[in-house]
Amino acid sequence: MIRVTAVHPGSIAEELGLIPGTELLSVNGRNLEDFLDWEFHTADEQFLLHVRQPSGEELEFEIERPLEEPMGVSLEPPRVRRCANRCDFCFVDGLPEGLREGLYIRDDDYRLSFRYGHFVTMTNLKPWDIKRIIEYRLSPLYISVHATDPVLRRYVLRNPLAPDIVELMRELAGHGIAFQTQVVMSPGVNDGAVLAQTLDDLYAMGDAVGGCSVVPVGLTEFSKHHLVREPTAEECRAAIELIDAKATQALRERGVQWAYGADELYNRAGVGLPPESSYGEFDQVENGVGAVRFLQRQVREEAPELTGWEGRKIGVVTGTAMGSLMPMVLEPLARATGAAIELIVVTNTLFGPSVTSAGLLPGAAIQASLTGRDDLDLVLIPGESVNDDGLFMDSMSFGSLCEAVPVEVRRSKVFSDALESPVAA
Ligand code: SF4
């Protein structure tokens, strides 16, 4: 059963009399458990829908509609599948106490991998899930491989029951499922020869694996530092060499880069980022792979359309990771808009300075950095630092930040999204 949370005005659902709280029970006799069932089974022009109204009344509807016309319901979010692992580098273990409950959930949900590109380990799948991935053709899936050696992978995940990931991926690939993959690189554990072998094994799976990124492990002040450490610059450079060797082979044989390093890997290595052209379709940009080159492209393509910013002063808040990289994005943005742009690099006061990602900045640290900044006309903060409920990691709301600082604040992911309308004169 899936509960309806909203009915869109003028939709088929409204016409049928569905209301928030209506339970969607089955389609063509198939019970519904989550949004995937709903989307898959209602993908026909005709179907039989069985619902239970909040009053308890059960109704059946024979639906006939053009495929392009959506039913018009919002569904309650699925209960997230929990992770079966205990990785030493787990971000959840690195959280301080006292944050909101939802942040302590270790999710590992293949449905969210398909829908939102979340990386999953596939260690909590039941045979029924595998059948479902195949039946619904949930592709591509985003897999945290870490190591293809099954014994070592179990060690990395701290899960003696983790299945052989190569075997599982091969089985799914045989049914047309494709993958994006990542390795979170933990020095002395899955770098060096292990990383080389992992890249080889994944590459050998052919077109089913669209690419593999290597992300250096990131720790907070509260992580298990006695068990895991962050890689040194030299270790990052060694990983880049392996990536480059595999990318050279892939370009020669398949015409794509295939192996990538996260921007953070280059940052830590003190090595320049690869050119924009090497990232292809930016398949893993949400994973911090090619994020800077992606922003540069967005600015090049969209900034010339932004008007009304000449002479304005804009502050751009970011974390320490992007502090040294951002100027190569902001300089062309300033040139195209005529605005004076100031980079405001904020240290993470919640997780400690080793956490450098802009998306994990607490509201309180951003607020502190903007104290007295009424000289600015506008401040852009990283869009990903605020969740769907408008909250920062420290549970400060975006609204509270806006009230507390003497300058207009906007959330931005690619700059142009926040600069379409100028600030009031
Ligand atoms: S897979 Fe590892 S890092 Fe991810 S949530 Fe589970 S324990 Fe944490």
C-alpha cells in the first residue's frame, strides 16, 4: 500500500476523488509497495486501480488515459532501506551527537540509487529485490564497489556477508542493467595494487559499467581515526596515475575516459583538474567528479544572459575544498555579469576543518561569516547545504539565516539559477 500525500489540481486523480490519505492498494491485482510499483504498473494506457479512501471505503477504477497524462498524485516517501555495513569511514559515525535524527540513518537503497543516483553497496538485497531490478529495468544503478576482491570488500564494508559484487553486477548486466561505479579510496586498504585490480575488473565488464570514479575518503573530527585515515598528497597522486593509465586505455579502446578522479582527489594531490572535455556527459557530477568543470561550462553558457548585475557586489559562500578552485569559475562569471564577486570561504565548525565540502556547511558558520556584511548586495550559498525541508546540517533553517544577516541570501547550484532576477535597487 502507498499513501497519497497530495493530489494535483485538475488531474485524473482529482477527478476520481482521490484525496491526501487515500491508500493505493493495487494495480491490475498487483499489490503496491512503493513508488516503483506505482510507476511501473501504471505505465499503461489502461489499468484497474484499487484504492482505500481515508473513510475506509474501498473503490476500484478502470483507468483509461493518454500515456503522457500523469495521474497527478504525490506519494509518501518510501521507508528507506537501511545499510547492512559498518565501514570505518562511514559519515554517520563521524557525526557529532545531538543532530536531527534523520542524519543518523545509514541508507543503502537501490530504489534511490535508480531515482536519484545515490551510491549503494547492494549488500542488503533479497532475491526479490534482484528480480525487481531486472523486471523494472532499474538502470543505471550507482554502485559503491570500493574493491572487486570479495574478501577485501567485506573488510572495507565490515560486512562478512557482503556478496561478490562482480558476480552480482554480471548477473544484472546480463539482463541489460548498467552501472556507474565508485571507489572510496582508503589509503593502505584499497589503493595501490588493489585499486588497479578493481579498475581492471570493472573495465573488463564492458559497456555495462559506464565509468568508475575514485573519491578520497573524507573524515570528520569525530570519525574513527584509529582505524582509517585520509590519503596524503602523494597517495592521491599515485591514484591519479592509475586513473590516467586506465583512462588512456579506455579512450584508445572505447573513445571515452571511463576512469575519473573526484575533484577532491586532484585538490589533495595538488594536481590541476583534467579538462572539461574529459568528463563526457558529467555522469558523476553529483559525486563531486568534474563539478568545477561543470560549473565553468554552465557559467560560459548561461552567464551572458544574466542582466542587471553591473556594479553589484555578490558574495559567494563555499567550503574550504572549493576555496582554491572557485576562482576559475567566478572570474568568468564576474566578467560576464559585470558584478564584483567575492569568494567567502567558510570553515566547517560543526564537523571540524577537515570536512571541506560546501554541502556540509552548518548554517551557524555561514551566518558568522556574513556578520556585518551589509556592503554586499547579495550572497549566494551552496544550494546543496540546505535540504528539502530548508534545513542546514546543524538544523538551522534557511529562513533563520536570511533573517539573521544584513544582506539578501539566495541558494544556488549553478549561479545562473540564482541570478536570473537582480536584487532590488
Ligand atoms: S555503506 Fe558504509 S559508509 Fe555507507 S552508510 Fe553504510 S556503513 Fe556508512
